[in-house]
Amino acid sequence: MRIKLKALQIILVIGIATLTGYFFGVNQVKVSWKNYQPSAYITNKEAPSNIQSVDFSLFWNVWERLERSYYDKSKLDPQKMLSGAITGMTQSLEDPYTMFLPPKQNTNFKDGLAGQFSGIGAELGTKDKQIIVIAPLNGSPAEKAGIKAGDTILKVDGEATFDWTLPFTVEKIRGPKGTTVTLSVLHKGASRASDIRITRDIITVKSVTGWVKNVKCQMSNVKCQIAEENEKCDNCSKVAYIRLSQFGDSTNKDWQSIVNEFSLKIQKDKNIKGLIIDLRNNPGGYLTDAVYISSEFLRQGAPVVLEENPQKGRITLSVTRKGLMEEVPLVVLINKGSASASEIVSGALRDNKVNGKSRAILVGETSFGKGTIQQADDLGRGAGLHVTVAKWLTPNGTWVNGTGLKPDIEAAMDEKDPSHDLQLEKAILELLE
């Protein structure tokens, strides 16, 4: 009897739970429907006259069915649906650099080029549909929290990142100063991921930095000691070093300021053996900046980059100004994070010859391999569109897309001791030999 009574109680509980769930479910649906507003009247739906005829009936059929049948009406945001449709249209080209940027993503992109934003301070890339850390910025919240070059970001605040686009990832990671984001990170060589909580801060990226220092190298074991410029150092030579982190809004101004200073130092101090340009982990930026920087080292009229597009064919962008460093010995550092505009500069300085020798020696690792040019347009209301309009080639006609530039002298970083910059030491040795 007790068993039967207990079974009856269980059935009664299940029944009450089912009815309660049904009651709340139905009422929730009613509330959703009650608050639901159909899409606003469609405006500006006439296609431009130069577009080929396309039957949009399927598109509107799907749109109407979603509005009529989708169970959660709160998710039917017409503006988001339109943005998603445009995103899908650009993605159908299977070109990762042609993309639609909704207002927030477009703002993030512009802030990055301007050199100031609120976030964690890490350069990101993609590999095999995963988000990879190219490098944390020096002194950034990311670096202080233990984020390292080569890390894979598996999750952002619990959301898996597989197959995320870079703009979407940046949007998720950035946020107001003082707020936090939790990244699930797989360190290079580790077997398990770690959750790292990072407090966002204002990140200011100075696109051009540099120094002139005493150096003393031991050729036998390829090791160099770098001292301060005015530090006493017997039998030392000097080298100049300029680091370009990106080709952004303030790059040319910052570049000219430091080059003017270094040019005077090199003229006065014959112990300065040459200049190292560090383009490692430089994701690129403006094409015009790449031509401007290259012009500092090449004779007027020398080719910097070849641009190919369907309308104009192949055109040559050449040096148009008198540079201050045409005769200074030069080494360029590159790695797998060097892309786009940084590859244009590297290719231009290697392909151009002076007395039969390349204007610059490339040291480091094979570069990223982005050989296309994008046009960035504002669409109004904060949105933007990046469209691949051409491909570029080095002055010798090499297209680096997908393959990158292979350095003249390969040098890997010391994985056991990242603070020991073997690539920089190799570059210094090349100037001293």
C-alpha cells in the first residue's frame, strides 16, 4: 500500500511540475507575442540600376517565415537580421579581409589605428579557425596577467571562440576600463587550458619607438650585450633601433620625429654601425604609410610596391620624396606576425639593390603572407565595409599571399627564455660584420 501511495505521490508531483511548466511556458510565449512588434516598414529597397537582376523572393520568404514562426520573438531584431545578412554576403566571397563591420566593430577598428582603446592590450590573429595571440603589448594588462605570444584563446567569458572572426573577437574582449574579461587560454606546449581573469584598461599604442645603444658581441657564441647609449663600454660599437608596431593614424608623424633625431646622431657619431627596423608582430595598416616609410631608405623614383586591380591593371607606387637614410646600413626584423604593410616595406627594401646588394637584409622568421589591399568605407550610422580591391606584389613581382616573405637569415626566438632576443642579436651581428 505504501509503495502504491508513494508512486501516486511521484506521479502527482510530475503532473504538477508539467502543468506548472506548461503554464509558465505558455504565458512566457504570450508575453513575448504581446510585446512583439513586426519589422518596421522596409525602406530603400530599390536595387541600383547597375546590379544584375537577382530574385529576392527567397530572402523575403525566409524573413517572413522567421517573423511568423520563430518561437522567441524577442530575438527578432530587424537591424541585427539585416546586419547578419550583409555579413553573410561578404563572407560568401571566402575572403577573410572583405568584411562588413557593424558600428561597434567599426569603432574598435578605428580606435586600433588611432592607437588608443580600452581593452587588454594583445595583438590577435587566426590559425586553423582558432584565435591566436600574436603578442601581448609591453606593460599591458594581458602581459601582466600572463598572456604570452603563441597562446590559443579557447573561450571568452565562457563562450567558445572556434570559428570566430577577428573583429567579433576584439568586440568581445574589449570593454570599458575597470571591467573584467575571463579568457580560457591554452599556453603553447601546455596540455590543459587555464582561465585568466584580466581587468581592462586604457591601452595607448605608440606606433614608433627607438633607441641608440652601445653593443658588444661575442662572435664565437653569437651573443651580444646591449648597454645604454651613454654607459661606458670599452671596445663597443653602437647601433640604432626603431620599432614600428603598426602603420596607423600617427605613424608618419611619429616616424619623422624619431628619424630626424637619429639622422643627426648617425651623421655625428661614426661608431653607429647602422639601423635595425623591427617589424615583428606588426599587422600592417595604411598602404600610403608603407610607401612613406620605405621612401626613407630608397632613392627617388625607386619602386616600392606593385598594385594590380581589374580596372587599372598593374601600376607602380614609387618613392616620391627625399629620404634621410638612403646610405645607412640596414637590417629588418620580421616574423610570422609581420603582415600587409610591414611586408610591403620589407619586400621593397630587399628587392631594391644598391651596388648589386639588397638595400636591407631580412632577419627572423617567414612573415604572415597578406598580399591584398583593402578599401575601407563608412556606410553611415557607424557601420563600415572593408573590400579587397587589389593585390600587391614586391618590386620584383613576388606575391606573398599565403606564403609570406622568407628572411635572408632565419633566426628563431629562444623558447626557453623569451626575454633573450636571439633575433635582435642576429640583426646586430649582421650590422657589425
